[in-house]
Amino acid sequence: MTELILKDEVFAIVGAAMEVHNVLGCGFLEPVYQEALEIELSKRKIPYTPQKQLPIYYKGHRLKRVYVPDYIAFEKIVIEIKAINTLSLLEESQLLNYLKASNLKVGLLLNFGAKSLQWKRMVRSKPEKISEIREISGQK
């Protein structure tokens, strides 16, 4: 069995997200969870950069539009948070595009809008192919 990439880091982020969900529950808008997660990440000394702009390229040309994920943690993990009923392929596609734009391998999708925290870990196995994804999902 292969070792999960950035396992400890993802575990730490999910733990912080679980704490936020335990305290706030569901029902708030996404900006509330964003602010609370920043507090929890800081408290746990998890390094993160909020709202980092990621350039998008088309056939070697940099586009004017950029992607802006919620966080980049440990300078290696894209974190996208949601506050919706349930995660769908649309949110997963968004995270995959963030991974492609950032050229990072690991992404974490966190949904605070459900009764239990929903999370999905996605890994790009080859930088040039976003279709080859391994994922791990969980609910607390």
C-alpha cells in the first residue's frame, strides 16, 4: 500500500475544519466559515495564504482571469471551502482546476453546509493530467 501524500498536513487541516464545524454547526454563509477557519488554522500554527491569485494559461498564453482559491496551506495544499447542502461534481471540478492552475498535487474540499462536515481530498497523480485523480472523502 502506498503512503498518502501530505497525510499529516491534510489530517491537521481536516481537524481544524472539524473544530469549526463542531462549534458553529451548519447554516452560516461561507464567509463566516472562512473567517473561523482562519482563526483555527492560526491557533494550530498551520501555515496558510488566503485568496492567493493563481494565473491561468491557454496554449502558453497567460489569461487576464485568475483563479482565487480560499487558501493554500503549507504552500502545498489547495483548500476550497463551501457552505452548501452537499458536494457535487461542480465543486470537485473547481478544485481540480485550482490544482491545475497552481500546479500543486493535493487539494482539499471542505463543506460546512451539511449536518456533518463533508470533506474530499484530491490528488493529481500527473501534473499535466487532471483526469487521473485519487480521492478520499469523509464525514465526521
